[in-house]
Amino acid sequence: MPAAFPTLVVAVAAFALAGCGEPRPVSAPTAASPGPVELTETTANDLDAALAAHKGKVVLVDCWYLACGPCVKKFPHLVDLHKKHAGSGLVCVSVNVFPEELTRKEKVLDFLTKQGASFPNYILKDDANADQWQKDRGVEFTPWLMLFDKAGKPVAVPEKATPTEVEELVKAALAAK
């Protein structure tokens, strides 16, 4: 074995280990970066307060539940909109409006996690105001989308809006002053 071989091994090892244990610069997460997925049980009044806290942002609320086939099919579009537009001021919120699914909360959370729903996710508790909350907002069936402009005012989303149409409404709300 040549005399230079041990020196070469030490030099390669030192090069490979250079920087280990030292902090490396990490880019700051963006608003659309995947984060932890959480599911919060809420009352109608607390949900209103949570939505109001986003004033100054465009808020897209998806009313859905796991046992609703069309809801599950459309949910990935909400996640896509979040990924595309969170950095521009869009806040996506999912509201499971079927309180009976509280008994399957782990399954609901598993679905949200698999979808990558790293935005606020709520499950509406069955309280005296839950049905009224939905009626007051025109939620007659699911999936149901609600869009709020930066001032917190509702923007009409057509009942059968396609994902492209919803995205156009979101873009227009984000562009508005």
C-alpha cells in the first residue's frame, strides 16, 4: 500500500465530514409550505371568530364531510389552491359540517393528512348554533364553498363552479385592493 493512501483516506474523510454539526442556512418556510395537519373541534361561534381573524386576507372555506363522495373528490382542489396562492394572501379553511364524524375524528384527520391539508381544519360540534350557522351561510348541501374578500365580505361562488372558475374568483379577490 503506498504511503500516501492513509493520508488520502484522512483527507477524503475530513472533506466528507466538513460542516457536520454546523448549522446550515435553511430557507424560511413559505405560507404554502407543508406543515402539520391539525383538526380542531369548534362551535359555530368560535368558527366565526376564527374566520374573522383572517380579515385582510382572502379566505376560501370548504364545507365538507368525509362520508360525502363529492366532497372527498373535490377536496384536493382546495389543497392545490392553498399551495398556489397562500403566498399571495389566500387562507384556505376546511370545515367538516357533519358533527357525527367526531366519532371518526382519527379517520377525518388521516384523510386531511393524506391530502396535505396544512391549513386550518375544523369539525363543527353539534351545538344549538351549528345548523343555524350553516343555514345563515346558505349551506344547503356539501361540498359547499364560501369565499370572503379581504374586507371579510362574501364573494358569490356558483353552486356548480368548476375548479378553474373557483381559482379565477380567488385570483380576482386577491388582485382587488
